[in-house]
Amino acid sequence: MAIYLQTQIAHLKTDNMTNMKRSILTSCLILALVPTAKAQQVLSLEDCRQMAIAQSKELDQSRIQMEMAGYDRKIALANYFPKVSATGAYIYNNRDVSLVSDSQSARLQTMGTTLENSIWDALNNRVDEALTNEYARELGHKLLESARANGGFDIASPVNAIGQEIDKSLHPDLHNIWVGTVVLEQPLYVGGKIVYSNQMAALAEQLAQSKYDMKEAEVILDVDQAYWQIISISNKKKLAESYADLLHHMEKDVKTAIATGVATEADALQVKVKANEADMMLAKASNGLILSKMLLCHRVGLPLESEIQLADEYLEVIPEPAVGDAKSLEDIYADRPETRSLELAEKIFDKKAKVVRADYLPTVALMGAYTVTNPNLYNGFQNSWQGGNLSAGVVVKVPIFHGGEGVFKYRKAQAEARQYADQLDDARELIDLQVTQQRKLLDEARQKLQMAESNLESAEENLRMATIGHDAGVIPTNTVLGAQTAWLSAHSDYIDAGIELQMAAANLNKAEGNK
């Protein structure tokens, strides 16, 4: 390929270098397209952007924040619905419960015996009252005692049984207690807290999306810078290769001219110095290209040692970026994620102030519960689950005095909302300034590219004339070297101007909130 390039350069001299730029770049393009041992991955600018967006850890964190904000919105929405909860409990008591004292319990258990004794005592008293004769009273008492000894009438046993049953009911078995309850809560009015909380959650979800868009714009701009930096360095490397080959070829021509007595050793030294400088420039460009590609691989999530080739890497002319029509400031404010974020933050804190105020307004809630116990509290403490209790009611809570806490919290939330309103006004002014600046920088970049293109045409013509004069022996070597240096500088400026125009367009798109 080196022989081919030398042939091209010789042909360029023979034709008086009529189209030097195109021939050199064509030669470099042929060199660059020589197949390599390892296949290269070709990436366009859009490919790099999408890969960077997919692998960015910062964007992944923003996506998680968006997901969390979505869950917060659903949580706030759930407050509109009734809350139903079920509770179960088991309690063990090492002592039983008694609804009467021990003395009362003893009296209940012997109430029949007490009653029977009372009856016999009453009969004896009646005998004493009815019989005045002492012998008759004694006989009456003996007859009663005989009747009682022979069984008489048994009142004590059945009445004692009744008393014992009553006593048993007054000693329920509460060693093991089971309780189950289902509770329903439905807020009817909570000062608008649920409504404002849902509005805050919806705004917070939009805020998370806006923050994601902001980080996405930063990632895209970083990728654009890395992409076009590679294009710049790649073109300068090709330029350095052409320049170095041209000087090495000129070294041979000067040696031939020295042999024929046309040139001197001083001319050869001048060419050699320039050739060495060109070789150093080529080495720096090669190293810079490797590092810049490693940076882009890092940005898009590829291994640093990946062999990549950019779709625009071997273009002879850097394309002019497409820029849309100028947007109004109101449209820019609406599209910029920074202003959207501040607007949403202002609205969120305004809703927050209303939520704080709702904490100090009356609240009304509907309550309902169904409870079952074992032993059954509603059926004589029987060991049964049958027969629970259904209860319902309305709960009203009216805050009366909290030392002014609610007023101060409400005013604080209002102050926070005003703070974000001020930040929003300041951000709009800065965006206005930024957009104006980027539009002027884009115009300057276009003008700079036009001047660089004009300077390159002049430098090419100057190099062509100097080469013709040097071949004719009327122009010294240092003049040709100066023309070559001027051509190299003009070509480098042309590349820089093209890249600068691309970045100016990218910065303007970001400033205007374009995607």
C-alpha cells in the first residue's frame, strides 16, 4: 500500500497537484479499508446513544426512581378504599376467673341446706308459738325431730344442686381464651388529605420522569462528544499519515536533487526535521484515537479493548447537522426537563401545604367490626364459636388545640413552594440566556466552517503552486515546507470547525430540550 501511496503522490506532482485534497484522502481511505485480522463493530451515532442509554447506571437509578414513584401513586390511590383487617389472639390464664367471692360461692353451694334448716327452725318456732303446754311443746318437737330423722321432706338436695349450678356459671373456665375479630375502616372525610396525597403522588411520578429525561440528555451529550472526538482524531490521523508520507517522499526527491546538485544538505535536514515532526504527530494521533475509542466503549458499555468503527469515521467531509426551526421560549420551557422539574416541585409543595392543613381539620370515618370469642362472652361463657357480635359506628375527630403546630407547618410548606417558584423564575432566565448563547455559537461555528473551508482551498492552491515552483527549481525547499505546514494547519482547522459545528448543534438541541 505504501508503493500505491507513493504512486499517487508522484501522479499528484505530475498533474501539478490539481486536486490534492481528494487524492490524499482517497489514498488514506484505501489504506484504512484494508481488512484487519479482527472484525470491527460498526456503530452509528444513534447506535451509540441507544447503547449508552441502555447501560447507564445513572439512568438505571432514575428508572428505579420512576418505578418507586409509580408505586407511591398506587399506595396513595389505595387510601380511597376501605381497610379490612382480621385479628386473632390466644390467652392463657393460670388462675380462673370468679364473679363472686369465696364466701358467696360457699353460700350458693349450700343454699338448699340453709333453706331446709330455716324451714325446720320455722316449724319448731311455730310449735312453740302454737302449744302453750310444756308437755305438748316437747312432744311436738320430738315429733318434728322424728320426722326429720326419718327423711321428712328433702329440700336441700335439689336446691343445693341449683346453687351449685349457679356457682359454676359464676366461675367460667377462662384458663384458655380465643378471640377473633374482623374490622372495617372507611374514611368519609379527612380534610382533603387523601385527594391531595393522590395529586402529590401523580406529580411526583411526573417529576421522576422529568429527572430521567434530564439525565438522559446529559448521557446523550456525553456520547455525542465522545463520538465526534473520535471523528476528529481519526481525520487528523489520516491527515498526519498523508502529511508524513508526503514528507518522506519529498526526502527521496531532495536526496535525488542533492545528487544532481540542485539541492543542498541544508534542504535535506529541513525536510528530515519536518518528516520527524510528522511521524510524531501521527503517533500522537494514533494513541489519541485508541484512547478516545476506549472512552466511547466505556460510555456505551462495551469492553474497553473492543474493536469498533464509527459509521462517520471515514467520511471525507463532516456532514452539517440538521437543526430544527427556532422554538419559542414557552415551548423551550415546556420541553426542558429542568423547568418541568421545578414546576412540578412547586406544585408538589403546594399540595403538601394542603396535606399539612388537612391534619388539623375534622375527620370522619366509618367503623365496623365482627368479634367472636371462645369461651363465648355472648352465650354464658360456653366453649363455643357460635354467636359473635357485630358492631358499627361513626368516628369523628376534631382537633382543638396543638399549640399552633399546624399553622406553623402549613406556613413552612407554603414557604417551600415559594422557594421553588423563585428557583423556577431564575431557571427560566438562565435558559433564555443559554439558548441565546448557543444559537450565537452555532452561527459562529457555521461562519468558522465557511472560513476554514475557504482557507483550506487557498492553502491547497498555495501548496500546488509551491510544489510546481519547487519542481521547476525556482522555489526553495523551505517555501514548499511552509506551504505544506500551512496546508496541514488549514486542513486541521477545517476538521475542528466541522466538529465544533456538530457539538454546537448538539448543545443547542439540549438547550432547547429537543430529543
